[in-house]
Amino acid sequence: MNHSLWLISALLFVSGLCAVVLRKQLLVMLFGLEIMISAALIPLVAQASFFQDSNGLAAVLIILCVAAAEAVVGLSLILHLKKNKTLPDTDALANLKG
Amino acid sequence: MAIPLSVVCLFAAPVSALLFGYFFLLKRKQEWMHWPMILSCAVVGVSAASIAAQVYSGHILDVSPFKWMPVGAWSISFGVRLDGLSAIVLSLVALVGGLIHVYASGYMEGDPAFGRFFLAFHLFYLSMIGLVVSNNYVQMYLFWEMVGLSSYLLIGFWYQKASARRASLQAFFTNRVGDIGFFLALLILMNVFPAAHARFSELFPLLGQGSLAISWVGWLLFLAAIAKSAQFPLYFWLPDAMEGPTPVSALMHAATMVTAGIFLMARSWPLISLAPHLPTTIAAVGAFTAVFSGIIAATRKDLKRILAYSTVSHLGIMAFGLGLGEVSSALFHLVTHGFFKAALFLCAGNIAHALHKSTASVDETGGLLKKIPVTAVFFTAAAFSLSGIWPFAGFYSKDAILGAAFDRGGWASVAGFAIAFLSAFYIFRMLFLAFLGPREEQHPPEHPHEAGPAMNVPLFFIVLGAIGIGWFGTQFYHLASSGWLGVSPLVKIPGFDWSSFIRSTSMAGLGILAAYLWTMKWPSFDWDWRRNMPWIETMADADFGVKPMVAALTLLVEELSYLLGIFWDKKTWDGWIENTSLWAEDAAKTVSSLASGRLNDSLWWILLGGGVMLLRLLK
Amino acid sequence: MILTLFWAFPVIGALFTLFSPAFNLRARWVSIICAVMELYLVLQAGMGFWGGRLASLSEPGKILTYGISYSFSMDGLSWALCLLNAFLTVIALLSSWKQDLSAGFWASFLFLEGAVMGVFLAQDFFFFYIFWEAMLIPMFFIIGLWGSENRKHAAIKFFLFTFFGSLFLLLGILALVVFHHQSTGVWSWDMDILRAPNHGLYAILAFAAFVVGFGVKIPLVPIHTWLPDAHTEAPAAGSIILAGVLLKVGVYGFLRGLLPAFSEWGMKSLPWLGGLAAINVIYGALSAMAQMDLKRLIAYSSIAHLGFCVLGIASRTAQGLAGGSLQLINHGLTTGALFLMVGFLYERTHKRGLADFGDLVSQAPILTFFFGVTVFASIGLPGLNGFVGEFMSLSGMAKVSLPIAVVGVFGVTIAAFYLLPAFQAVFLGERSSASVSPRVFDLDFREQALLWLLIIPMFIIGLHPGPLLNIVGPAIGKLIL
Amino acid sequence: MNPATLFLRLLPMGSGISLFCGVLGVAFIGISKKISAGLIRALGLLSLAAAAAFVFAQPANGVISSLLNADAMTKAWCGVFYAGALPFLLAGTWTDEVSVLLLLGSLLGMTFLAFSANLLMLFISLELLSLPVYLLVALTPAQGRPSWEAAIKYFFAGSVSAAFFLLGLACHYSATGGFAFSGNGSFLDQTAFSLMALVALFKIGAVPWHFWLPDVYEASEPMLSGFLSTSVKAAGVFLLMRLVEYSQASFVSLLPAIGALTMVFAALAALNQQRLQRLLAYSSLGHAGVLVLGVGAWALLGATEKGALPIFFYLFSYVFMSNGAFFFLELTGVSQWSDLRGLGKKRPVLAFCFAALALSLAGIPPTAGFLAKFLIFWQAFKAGLYVPLIAASLATLAALSYYLRIVREMYFEEGSLNLKLEKMPAVNLIVSASAAYSAIAGFLPWILSAFQRVLG
């Protein structure tokens, strides 16, 4: 049971990672980010229940709240850049370099 | 034991004259500059005479009062050694120097830099005295260099002339090359015999049977002597040194300075004699120099150049005598040569003075016998003395050396004959061309006037010396033998050797006859060979290849310095160091191009970093 | 407390000079008064050394964190060098008296003097290193702000080059401290206690680091190319201090830092130090022959002369060490005088090429006399100070390794081959059409007085070096092998 | 649970509570619409002062509760955090209360980071610390600066590494069954700590994870960059030291290499920078490299609290140097090299300040930067890290060339000075105070004993 769970979370994590790294649209990257975070939580929940340890479950809840806060901040940053309904992609956001 | 007053005066008089002259007379009354100098020459002359008398009666003085460089056990000190050798040369320097000072006060009359001349001249006088009386090698080296400095100042006295400047530089550099030998010899001596502090009296007893180090020291001292006494390879600076005023040529480049090398070898004879093959080499080099420069002297046109090459030739003779073991007769020849060569130079000075030029060429003289008879008589007497004709001084010393040469036989006797013939030939060629009837190629001056008494009186005394000094040979050898370290037992008073007398006088007579025929009899053979065999002329001008070789050497050193100083140091090495900033710039460009500014790239880099961290776990 | 005053007084004086325009005082007068007071302070503090009565004066400090201690000490050698530093600073300040310069110029020289005093007196490697690098900043400004044409490039090159060297010095010092801790378990930075083991790769690397660290300052040949640029671009006063004092710091580093720390190495260090010194002598002399700029020529001649100092010290014999230390002071005097006179020429004509002058003797006979005497002192003519130092260094080295001494003797001879032709070209030779000689007027009283202050010691040391050797002697006694 | 015992129980968390009250207070003021910047600034300073007082009153005795404990390093690092934030709070030209709010929130996060006793608390305070900073960067008032773009880059990079941290947390939990710091050396636990170290290295700005740093420091307001380069970097260093301290993870041996690589990269990247703020960003990157090298050496030498003195002194001096330099940019509005020309003659005192700061950043004695770098180099030498030291020295040499260029442009070049030098007394004070400290501290090793006492 344990290994299959680790496999699923690893798969999910890698897919989130690809979304963040490969895609250019900011919103899609934000989704990828959230997927990565939740993928990382799966083994935590699994282990917590396996160890019958309520602290672990409480920790998962706290981490979810933090992830939510993070999403809020990310969204506000991204949406602020929206001009006449179009969102710039990462290529447009590259004038700071060198 | 207290230092006798005479020794103190030896140094105090010239030093006070120099200081007084520089600080008081130079700016205010530079025409009176010669008075303090002549006064100090007088004082030095008297003290030299009293020293000679003391040494003659057997009182040798060797004392080191001041410590110069004290570093614990290792130390160098100032000191004075008055024995036979130093007394003789000191008297020569004092006497001839004093007379030439008087001559110079007349000769240099009206020269704008009169004051500077006498300061440099008297500086030379002081350093020559210091060199002669010093009792250890380091102090001798100090005065050896001071003599080199004063020759630089005096040769380059008329610095406006480019040739004078070049000659003074050449003289100083050649002497410095020789000083490499002296410096290295000092280093070896100070380290092989540390306890002796390079002092003669302590050093020579320690030599024993000689060793590699001692032979090295001997050879190095010979190198120093070659440069200073103008022996074969390093002689070329002496003829060019004639750029200086005539009194300078007379005192320094004839009588005293150039003999410093011979004096050094005579002083360190116990050391040189222990080096295997060294004395024979000295003899060979001396003989070759004598013959070689004798030939060149015969081809020169400028009067002072002829006398310069003649000096080189006679220095060769002294070295030849020294090499053959005749140390005392070589010293005697040094003294007699000091007199007659100084006399010849001063006569040449009179001729030049008569022509109102700094130096005279054979083309511009001729038939001067009637116009300046006094100089002619003095010149003839000195010429006889130089060619070693019997009653004159030159005969006694030269005959002793030639006698030893004939005894040695083989190459030495051949050289002896050549020397006897050549020295008579070139001096009488000069005599006939200058004083006897003018030849058609010559255009003598209209009305040359005889030099004034200030010049002729000291000349008269020097000519007296040139004639009479030979007769006092026995007293000379007795004086020489008292206290001369390591050489006293060798000194023997040479008797009148008929066989060498006949041979050398006949060769000298033959030389005179040949000179007469060469210049006067046939249609001016002296000028013919220059016209139809010009290549000999160019060969002789180039000292048979020595001058171009020297020029090539200096060019090589200049090229080397350019290669190292500019090409390598400035362009290549420094260029490479400064280019490191360019390479850093290129590296900076590539590095800053990494920061593309796109978010995805930075995320890739984060993954890469994470990957490396995890890879580290596998090890 | 007195030793702290040695370096603190000039720094305070410098600050006071810097802000003197605020109190509408003339900066140059404030600075020269401070410099003279400093000279008096140094002189009377060290009177004990004169008769050899006083071996050393020390001011030990409390041990702080990591074993660092604010302690100073002065022996005969460092007193002589402090004296030279104070003396040359007074001369440098007086030499640029006529030029109108900002307060910063005068202040930087006092800052520099303070930093160099710190180096000569520091007993603790930490403070030695701080003073060692603090020297760079004032010199950087002196060259950069008041130099000649491309001074900016020369200043930056000087700073980077010397910083490169001091990085190696830092690594060397750290290595020494760690070695000491490994052997005794105590953290200490005291220069006299730290010792390096005499075998092992790390000891060799530490030795190399020290040689490079100090070598950049001396300068030893491969790492010397900052010196000609720094000298040609520095102002006259800057060149005097740069050549007269700053180059000595490197050799002093050898004497106080390297040799005691690697004393167990004994003669193993000889081929390296001796070889580098011999290269220095020949390289400096030969390169000087090819230079066409007067200051650049004197810069290369300094490289040759410093080679003699290192030669003497590398021999580790009594006369060698004494000769090397003496040569430090001689070089300060002769090269200081040479740069002083070139500075006068530059002040009058803003030219320093050999071909720019000619026949100066008719315009300025007194300058010619002084230049001539200094040239002969620099060549090493016996009777003047150059010979004494060189002879003792070489005879020290001859005792240990003859080949290096022979190369040194060639160096002595070549010295005449570049200085005399330059002297003749500038002072005696004919004038070219473009020559600036007509603009040169002879030295006034101030300039002559300055030169006499430098020339007289040359004769004194040349003829009677005894007292100076007695001062320097005990300081280097413990280095003799 | 009478108030006395409650007060005693809460005392250890006093600093956190005072900051939290500061946040609430500023928020309420904001709501009431009649905002006066002075009042907001006073409240912010008050809460900061209270927090500082509580921290120093705090006895370094250990466990406060299951999530928080305090030791000597906590007190020291809190001091650094508050010192780093002080200039921004004191002299900030922000208009509304949001910036102070975010600042105090971030400080709250840092305080909890310092006090955190286990990894969970570590993660929470990390996020609490980072999120306000993303917004702070975005809200930079200065127009014409692409601050939103920089904020987004900062956000995404930060969040991705936070995700990695979570993955590490999960592995650690499954390996050890709890969130405590102590690792049991198993392979899973080693990967956990390596993953978690990613965040720390990202926060400090070690090389492969640093690409956000120059953009953020350049885009944000110089004063904010000052805060970012000091307090946030110190937080990253603290996080790294906590992870290194307890884990026997193998990534520790990589730290010296990463540190040296960062220094070399930063020196080269800054060589031909034309914009001064970006130049200071890369210089800050260089100092990050030195710190990573320091932590690597500290780990090799047994990771003791007393051994942290060099790093602590470095961070404390760096607060002065970096804030001083960035506030100079704020004061003079200098952006190009040409703006600096002629400053030496026209404003000698100001030029002296910036020169002292530049030389201190370069590490030339007798500046504070030298003493700091000297201690780290010595620590590295004691740990036997010879090759990274050589690389670090060469990087310092390369870096010196552009610091010297600053001095050269100011003093050696002439130029028409067209800088807006309007009166900013507070900024002026900060620049001159930090310049004064930087100029002399290198010569006063006595102050080291004071820092030694703080670290116990």
C-alpha cells in the first residue's frame, strides 16, 4: 500500500513540476504549483494515518492553509498584470536581465 | 703607534685644497683655483720625500687606524702601508703630478671651466696617492674607482664635443668591466681568508703553496689590470682618452693612472706568482700588446694618438717584464716611462699650443726645429730616452727587461727585438716629421710661438728626470727592496750586460735609421703607402678589427636590453598581465548572458541545483 | 604608548590637515608642521639605539579574541626605517611646496606615513596585515588624483596588483597561525613566536605564499610590472615616498615576517631568495638600459637595487644581512634624491623623456652637480653609500653561494651602463630642436637645501657606516645562520 | 490559569506578540482612513523596539513550548533581523500603511523562524516570512521600475522551492515519524534534508538558485533592497545553519564549493554592469557566497554555537554595509556610472561615505568588511578548505576591480553633477552612520568580544 501511494504522489509532483517549468502562461504555472504542493501532502497524510499520529494530520491542515495563502498572493500578483483581458506570459516578463 | 705627520699631510693637504677650492674659490675667484692645488702638491711632495727617506733607511710603516665597515668579526679598515713599492710610486706621482700641475696652470690659462678642471685634476691626484699607499685590497678598490671617476671627469672635460663624451663613457665602462675582476677577487679573498681582512701584511703569509681560490684571485686581478693598464683586449679606451686636455693625457694617461694596473700586479706579486701559468700569460699578453700597438703607432697621423699607442706599447713592456719575473726592473721602467712619456706629452702640448689647437696632426707640422727650438731639444732628449739609447734613463730600465727577454730566448727574444726596433722607429718618425724640414704634403703654421715659462720650466725638470733618473738605479733598487712584501728577496741590482746592450742599441739605431729613411729620404713614403694601399690605412684605423668588434659588442648589449626591457617586459609580459582584465571581461559577458531574465530558465536552474544536491547523496 | 603615537600622530595630523580649510588654515603648513613633529618624535624616541644601549622598545597589548593582541615593538632596524620614513615624508612634502594642491594631497602623505609606521612597528600579524593594506589607499589616491597623464590606469593597476600580493600574504599568515596552533594548541598572532615546520607540502606552500605576498611589494621580477607605471604616473613627492619607503616594506616583511617564521628552514630558503634576487638585479639593470623615460629608468634601477637588498638578506650571514639592511636605507636616499630632481625638472617643463632635455649643464649647473653625485652614489662608487651596502651584501652572499654573487657583481657593473648615458643625454649632450631645456632654471635655495639633506648622509654612510651598522646589527643578529 | 502564570508562559513569545500587535494596530489605523505616516512609523518602531526588548530579555534556556525554543543563536539572529529592518522602517518614504504592515508581518515570520523548534514551525514561519516580501517588492512606489515582473519571478521561484521543502518534510516525517530536527541518517532522511536545504540556499541566493536576486534587488526600491539583502538573507543563513546543525546530511560537503562558485559567479557577472543598483545586487550575491562558505566551514568545525561568531559578525557588519550602500543610491538617485562623476569634488563628505562603504564591501583593511571576511577566511582555513579559499580570494580580487571603479568614477573623473540631492535627513543619517562603522570597525578587534558574549 505504501509504495503505490509514494508512486502516485511522485507522479503528481512531477506533472505539477512540468506544468510550472514548461508552460509559459502564468495561471497554468500557478495551477501546477498547487498540484505540486498537494502531491507533497499525500505521503504526509498516508504516513500520519499509518503511524496513527494526530499531530501529522494537524500539520497537513496547517500546511493546506499556508498553501491557500500562497495561492492568494500568487493570484493577486498575476491578475494585477492583466491588461484589457490578456495576461502576459513569461516571455513578456523578461525585460529585467543581464 | 701614532701616524707620522708626513702621512697625515699626504691626505689632509689635497682634501683641504679640494674643499677650500670648491666652497670658496669656485664661485668667487675661479682663476686662482690652481694656487691651493699647487700648494698642496708641494706639501705632498715634501712628505713623499720624507717618507721615501724613511723607507730608504728601513722604517716600514703599516697601520690601520680607522674601522670602515665593522660588522662583528667581519670588518674592513682604512690603513696605510709605506714600503719600497709604495714609496717609489708615491714619489713618482708626487713629483710628476706637481710639475704637471704647474704646467697645467699655464696650459689651461683662460679656459672658462678653469676651476672645474683643477678640482677634477686634484681629485685624481688625491685618489692616485690614496691608491698607492693603501694597505688592503678594499681600500685600494675604493681609490681604484675614484681614479676611474676622475678619468671620466677629465676625459669628458670638454663635454661640448660629442667625441669627448663618448670617450669618457667608453673609458669608464671599460674600467668598470675590469673592476668585475677586482670586485670578485675581493669577494673570494674576504671569504677564503676572513681573518686577514684583505690586508696585505696579514694576507700574504697565509698563502702557502697556493690553491684554486688563490689562482682564481690572481687571474681576476690580472683582468682588472688589463682594463686599467690598457693591455690587449681592453686597451681601446686609451687612444680615445686623448680627447681630454694635454696635461690630463700627460699625467693620467701616460705617467700615473694607467700604471695602476701594473702597480696592482706588482703589489700582489706573491699571489700572482703562485697561480700556475699566470706569469707567462702576463708576459705573452704584454709582449703582444707592445708589438701590436707599436705597429699601429707607426701608422697614426695625430701626434697625441701616436703617444697614446706608445704608452700602450710601453705598458705592454712593463707587463712583459713583470711576467718574466723582473718585477723590480718593471717597476723601474714604470718610473722612467713616467718621466719621458710625460715629457713627450708636454712637448706635444707645446706644439699644439703653438698651433693654437687642442691637438696637432702630422700634416700640420714640419720644420718646427727653427721655430720652437726649446721644445725640439726637450722632445729629442725624451725620444732618446724612450728608445733606450745608452746614457738616457730609458736604457737602464728597458735594457734590464730586454736582457731578461733575450735570456728567456724563443718568442721572448723575438718580441724583445721587435719592441726595441718599433719603439725607436715610431718616436723618431714623429720627431723627423714634426721638427725637420717641412715636406710638400705638410703645411706648417706661419709663426708658431714658443710656450711660456710656466709651461717650459716644469717641462725642463721632467726632461731632466727623463735623462738622469737612470743613473740612480742602485739607489732605486735599494729603496725598492726595503719592505716590499714577498718581492724584497728577488730584487737584484742588474749589472751592465754588454750582450743585451749591443743587441738593443743596434736594434734602436736600426729603428732610427728606418724612421729617417721612411719619412725624409724617399719621396714621402709615409704618405705614399696611404695612397696606393688604402686598405692598410682602414685596417690600422680599425685597430685591426678590435674597434668594430667592440662596437658590435655594445650593439649586442643594447639589443639585449631592448629585447628584455621593452619587448618582453612592457609588451609581452605586462601586456599579458593587463589582458587578464580582458579575459575577465569575456568571462563576464558569458556569465551575464546566462541571466536571460525569463522565469522558466531560472526554474530550470533551480531544478538543476536540486538534482546536483540529490546526486551528492548517491556517493 | 609611545609606539602607538608613532603611527597615530600622523593619522591625526592628516585628519587635521584634511579639515584645515574649514578652519581657514593653509593645509600645507599644517601638514609640514605635523611631519616635522613626527620626525622629532621618532628621532628622540630612538636615541637609545644610537649607542647600542637599547636593544628594543616594545609595547605589548592584552590578548583579545582569537589570540589577536594590539602589540608593537621596535628594534634598531625598524627604528632606522621609521626614521627614513619620517625623513623622506618631510622632504616629499617640502618638494611640492610651490605647487598649489588641495588639502587632500598633503593629508594623504601623512596618512601614508602613519600606515607605514604601523607596518614597521607591528608585532602582531593581524595589525601588520591591516597596516600593510591600509598603505594602498592613500597611495592609490596620490597616484590617481595628482599623477600625470594616464594616472587613473596606473593607480588601479597598482591597487589590484598589490592587493593580489596581499591575498597571498593573508593565506601565508593564516597558515602560520594554524601551524602554530597545531604544534602548541594556542591561538597566537605574535610575529616572533609563530614558526612553520621545516618540511611538508603545506610549509612549502606557505613559504611560497609569503614570498609572493612580500615579493609584489619589493618588487621581485615576475610580479613587478606595476612599479614602472606607478612611478611614471605618480607625482614627484609620490615617487619619492613610493621608492624611498614603500618598496622597503616588502624587504622588511622578509626580515621580520618570513625569515624568523621559516628559521628552521635554514639554508633551504637560500636558492629561492638568492636566485630571485639575482634575477632582479640583472633584469632591472638590463631593462633600465632600454628606457627612454627618466622616471621609468629610475624605477627599473630601483628593482635592481632592491635585488641587492634581498641578495644580502638571503645570504643569512652577518655582513650579508647588515649589507642588505643598509642598502634599504641607501636606496631610500639615492632614489629619493633622483626622483626629487626629476620632480623639479617635471615641475618646470612637464617633460621627463631623455630626448626632451639636453645640455642642461649650461642652464642649471648646480642641478647637474647634484644629479651627478647621486648617479655615482647609485652606481655604487666606493666612498658613497651605494658601495658599502652592495659590497657587504655581495661578500655575504659570496660566502654562501659564489655563482649568485658573481651574477650580483655583473649587476653592479651594468648599473653604470644605464645611469651614465642617461645622465649625459640629459645634462651634457646637445639639445634637439624640440628640447625644453631653455625652460629649466637652476635650483633655488629650498631645492638645494633639500638635496643637501639627502646628499650629506650619502657621504657619511659611504665613508663611516659604523654607527648605522651598530644600530642595525643587533636587530638582525638573530637571523644569522 | 491566573494572569501571572499566563504572563510567565507568554513572556518567551513576547517578541512575537508585540510584532503581531504592531500589525493589528497598523491595520486598524489603515481602516480609519485618516492615515498619518508619522503615526504609522511610530507604531512600527514601537512594536519593533518591544520585540527587541523581549528578545534580549529572553534567557537562552531552551524549550518554551513544543513548537518554540530559544538558544543563543536565536537571540543573535533576531538582533540581525531587527537591525536589518530598522533603516527601512526609520527612513522609508512609503506613503500608506500597507508597507509597514507587510514589513512587520515578515519580521514576525523571521522571529518565529528563529524560535522554531521543529520543521513544521520552520515551514510555517518561512512562508509567513516570504509572502509579505513578495508583495512588498510588488508595491514599490517608484514608477518606471518593473517591480511586478520581479515580484512574480520571486514568487514562483520561492513557491517552487517551498514545494520541494514540503516534499522533504514528507520524506522526513515518514523516515523519523515526527517533525523534530534530529535526522537519523537514513537515505530517505538524507534526501529530506537535501530537499529542505534547497529553500535555504534559494533564500540566501546561492548560484544555481539565484537568478531571481538581481532582478528583484534592481526592480525594488533601494531601501527595500537593503532590507532584502540583509534580513531576508540572514533568515536564509539561519535556516541553512539549523538544517546543517542537526542533520548528518551529505549535502553539507557541497556548501564550500557552492559558496566559492557563487562568489566567482557574482564577481564576473558584476564586472561590466552599467546599472549601479544591479551592481550592488551582484555584490550582495558575492557576500551570499562568502556566507555559504562560512556555513560550510562552520559545519566542518563541529557546528558549535560559539563557532558561529564569524558568520554572525559578518551578517551584522553586512547590515551596515549593504543598507548604507543602498540608502546612498536612494539619497542621490544615482543609476549610471556617469552620475557618480565629479562627486568627489562637489560633495566630498558624501563621496567619502560611499567610498568607505565600497571599500568595506570589497574587504580592504581597515574596514569592517575586511574584518568580517578575514574571520570567515580564517574559519575556512582552519576547516582545511584550501581550494575554495583560493577561488574566493580570486573572486575578491575580481570584485575589487568594480569597487575601485566606484572610487575612480567619484574622485578621478570630472563631470557635471546632476543629482537630485533633496534633503532626506534620516537617509543621510543612516548612510553616514553605516559609513562610519564600516570605515573603522576593521581596526577594532575589541568589538569581537562583545559579539562573543552575545553568542555565549
